[in-house]
Amino acid sequence: MSDALIPETPEEAEAEPIKQRKNGLYPGISDELAENMKSGWADTELHGLEPIAQASHTAARRAALSARFPGERLVVPAGNLKTRSNDTEYAFRASTEYAYLTGDLTQDGVLVLEPAGDGHEATVYLLPRSDRENGEFWLDGQGELWVGRRHSLTEAEQLLGIPAKDVRELPAALAEATGPVRNVRGHDAGIEASLTDKVTAERDEELRVFLSEARLVKDAFEIAELQKACDATARGFEDVVKVLDKAEATSERYIEGTFFLRARVDGNDIGYGSICAAGPHATTLHWVRNDGAVRAGELLLLDAGVETNELYTADVTRTLPINGTFTPLQRKIYDAVYEAQEAGIAAVKPGAAFRDFHDAAQRVLAEKLVEWGLLGDLTVEKVLELGLQRRWTLHGTGHMLGMDVHDCAVARTEAYVDGILEPGVCLTVEPGLYFQADDLTVPEEYRGIGVRIEDDILVTADGNRNLSAALPRRADEVEAWMAGLKG
């Protein structure tokens, strides 16, 4: 990785920090070179750009937001770069709220809705093209010569369908603004500093909650993106099965890297840290170290999802026999989880309570645990009343899915977990059984076995649709699918 332009000597470095210019120049840069870099560049402005695919949808989302908070200034930042180490940064991901309302994914952007008449006028504040006259494009570490071209404000307006202004002018404008203001916190400290005396935590939280609940029901664009994410994820699982022999020769990291390659080729990134849990690691719910051995005869629990270029993610889990064939005990446990998932998926439909699919899956798992003699002489009803099955089922059976893998996370309880399902809701159904390696309450042969099956389910007008159905779930279908890929 190339160094940024730096002072030529330690003495210059001490006297002139790299971000401080002298007469518009950095130390060590001659006037002649600076003048030379100002000219001789072609005009690269793009003309006649078509709006992004979701422009009409983002406009509708902004209209709903405007109607909810009439007469108030609303500020929604994208966020800034975060340092990874020293002078390198993590890859940027725009805040979910900002991307949802604009479709823009660039750093430092801010959406502002200004009260106007009965509604609002939206403006997106962005970094403009790097200035070539003052040398910013090649002297600044975030200049276009270093990190690539960004859209001009005019280009951004055409793409997003929103008037665009220079974001560097926004903090001062916000500091002088009057009237009620709400801001989505936690993304841009500079913007928050400009609004310190104008906002309250309670009012800002109301804005964040509204935007979380607005995503409970997906529009047509979002559903298409989630399907795209699931399809790419299915291809990623196929990729993994094809290289399980290489993973056995290395570690879980080979699985992690294989899936990551698919995520970057078919989308933007992984939607969350991939869980590539082989053998007893499958009993750790969020095993993301992915540094363990992959051994024939054991199970691989792979929980992974591709995030699309528009930031919608899949969240899928399959538990696979590493050598392609379940042992009788592995299959017994797997079939129990499969049966529980079938019951959970069947409970996902319009008018059903959100909790129904969890209850349906938990009942099946409790029945199996009682049948296997792991809970003494207790009845299924008593087990469910006391929640004793949770020793081995551990987690809830699903969650909302969308731009965040755990989408709509700050929605009110009455709108989410105590809510009613309706068409357009997308959620996961993911029951599991986990027998820890040190659990002395189960037979020794159970210990170290973990199974989870997870699919992404869309509520439709007449029931549901499994967006991740391209991946087999039934044990015999899984074995046949693996054999076909390995053969």
C-alpha cells in the first residue's frame, strides 16, 4: 500500500502535520509541481444519467417519514470512515437509515428534510468532486487520485432524484438553524455537535424507532433484493460443499474464505460474520473465530449470508455432514430440527402473531427431547411451561430480515415481537438443537453435536414463500445434493 504524500524530513513533519497546508501546499511539494497538477485533465462529468432502480421507492419512504414528523427538520447521516489501524480505514458501509431513504451509499453523506408547507423539501448533502485547483484530489488522502472518483453533485441529483449540496457547508447551516430538529444518532459526531442544543435523546429515539418500524414491511424493490441475496447465498453454499476436502486439509477458515469470495463476486460483502462451525463448534451459537479443524464424520454448521450491492442481506443456515452422509444419531437430531422448522414455517402467514412460529417450533423440539428421555418423566406441556427445553434450543426461532441481518431491531415490542404478520414481512425461521461437549445431562454420544436449519421466509397474501428454497433441507435431499456437487 502506497504512503500518502508526507513531509520530507522529521523536522518538517513536526512543524507541519500532514493535514496542515502551507500556502495551499503540503511540505515538500514544489510550486512548479503544484501548478503542473492543476491542468491537463479531461472533463469527466457524466451526463444524462438515469435514476437508480430504487429512486421511486426511496421517494415514497421519504414521503412517509415527512408525514410522520410534520414541521420538523429531520437529519439522517450516512456516517464516516472508521479507523482500522493507524492511517487505514475499514471499508465504509452507509447507515441503514440513510441508505433506506436515499439509495446513496457514500461516506459523509447527510439527508436533511426541511419543513416546507404541508411537507418537507429533501436535500442530500454530499462530498463533491475533489478540487483540482487547490490540489485536494492528489494531496488529500481521501482525494480522488488516492481512493477513486466520486460523483459530482449534479450527477448525484440525477441518480438519486434529490437536490444535492456540499456537505462541508452543512454543520454551519445546522448550527444556525431554528425550529424543532430530530437526528439519527450514532453515525456522525460532527453533525451531532452542530445540533447539541437543538435535539433531545427522546425525540431522536422516536425518529430512529419510526425508521426501524418502517422497514417491517418490505416494498417490491426490497423483496427483489432479498431474493437476489438468497440466490447468491445458495451459490456460496454450493461453493463450500465443493471444497470441503480442502477445508479438511486446512481449517474452517477455508470455508469462511470460500463463502466470502462468493459474497464479493455476487454482492457487496457478507451480511454478517460467517459462522463456519465444524464439529463441537456447532454448539457455539456465534462461532466466528473459524479457526478449528474440519473432520470427516462430524457436522458443519454453516450460517452465512450474502449482502447485495444495495445492502440487503440473506441469513441462511445449513448443517451438513462433512463426509456427505449423516450418521444415524446425527440424522435423528437433524430430522427433529427439520420437523421443528417445518412447523415454524407453516405458522408464518398473514394474521398470525409473530411469536406463533417460535412457539410451533419449540413445541416440536420439546416433544423430541421428552421422547428421547432427556427430561425425565415430565410432560411436554410442563417442559414448555418451565422452558426446560431451552437448555438445548437456546435461542429464539427467528427475527426480521432486511438491510440489517437483525432488521428493525429498535421497533417497539408491540410492533415487532408482539405484532401481527402481514404480507411483505420477511423473517428467518431457524430452530436448533445444541448439545454441549461438556453437558453431562445427555448421553455421551449426543455431546458436541449442534444442528440448526435456517431459511428466509417472506409473508405473502396467501401464506409464505421460502426465499432460500434453492438449498435443500430434508436430510436425504441434503445428502443427494452434496453427492452431486462433490461428484
